[in-house]
Amino acid sequence: MKRKNNIIKSLVLLFVCSVLFLPSVFAQTDAVKGKETLTYGHVMGRIECENKTLTFGYVAFFVAPERMPNPSRYWMSADYVFPLQGYGIFDIALPEGKYYALAVQRAQNDFGPIDAGEYFYYFMDSKGPIAINVKKGERVDLGFNKMVPMPSNPFTDVIDRKTGGVTTIEGFVRDGKGNPVVGVLVVAHISMSRRRPDFISGRSGSDGSYELRLPGSGSYYLVARSRLGRPPENGDYQGGVENNMPVTVITGETVKVDIMVNQVAIK
């Protein structure tokens, strides 16, 4: 038990950054595209959160082994995200394959970074996150599990960029008058043809600063938004890089990119 608790503690950062989830609309889009050719199995279980009704709860899946989040280096979105029913029950159809699974209960209907005091659960054993094997026509029962609260200051132990070879894009989010904009997420797309972003920053700070960690060299299209996974509302911010040009980065280096956003006005 002690070993498992230590693993949970060491993986808190992993979850914090990986739960920059997108809601089920993105997950379902990717799954349905090939529904005629993909074969499906089911994953089921139940999550409890201190007897709370899981109004804003969901479970997320990452394709294993290549998409296990690594928050000390970069933060990614999930491949599939599904809302939990009120009592934490889920019974989900997924394409055949192996997945890591995480569950989260938010304080409100939001899909940005998880906050201290919100709840999460890793599907894991004493060795770490479990790669769940989903097979055609079969059901995997993950059983009954209890969420734990997210601690405060979850990013305190993030790896030192000088020794960790961290690859980042960073800068400031500002409005049209040059004022800093707080609470905006910056997302990176490897290709703009895919709706789900690949990597996501934490929310911009009080000075408008953001940091977007990436796995390595490449060209990325950047988009900034107040919220993810659902349409913007009046007063939300959104924007991007001038002329929608991709930003190229080299492994272990930092590229400075400022982003201008505008407020949404919906009539």
C-alpha cells in the first residue's frame, strides 16, 4: 500500500497536466470517423467521489504505450473522453487497443487544467498506470474505485528545464490594446486538419504569460482560447499566431511567441 501511495504521489504531476482534457465531442469525432472499419470492445466500472454526484465528472483514455502523458516534458490531451453518469458509472465502447485511463471530477463544467481540491483517480497498480487491453466484443471491468483530491501547488516539482531538455514555446497573451489576458489556454496542433489539439499549456498568468511544453522538434499551429471542447461564450477570448503560420521548434530549446486574442461577441 505504501508503495502504491508513493507512486500516486509521484504521478500527481502526470495527471495534472494530462487532464487538460477535451470533452467527449472530440473523442467521439475521432472514433466515429472509422466506425465502419474499427472493431470495438467495452470498458466499464464505477468511480466514487466522497458520495458526491459526479455532475462534472468524466473518464479519459490515452492510447498505450505511445501516448502515456509525460508532464515533466510535455502536456497532452486525451484520445477519448466520456462523461460519467451521476453515480460515477461508465460503460464505454472503445476501438480495439490498449489504453491508459484517468478519471476526474471538476467543480464546474470546464475542461482546462485541474485545480487544487478537485478530484481524480489513476487506473493503476503497484507498478504504475495500467495499460487496459480492449478486445473486440469483450468487456473489461475496471471495478469500483474512489477518487482523491488534487493537492495544492501540483507543479512545484516540475523538472528543471536546464537538466531536462525541455522543449517549449512561451510568451505572452495580449488583447488588441496590448493588455495581458489572464486564464487563456494555448494549444498546439501538429496538423490543423485534426480538430483535437495535440498539446496544451496551462492557463496564462496574471501578466499574460504562458508556457507550452512539447515532446521535441517540429512545427506546430498555435491557437489560444478561454475554453476548450465547447463553443465560446460572450466575453471569451480567442486568437492565434499572425497569419496562422506554424511555429517551428528544436528539441531542448525555447521559442518566444506572443499571441493576440480578441473577445468574442455573440449576438
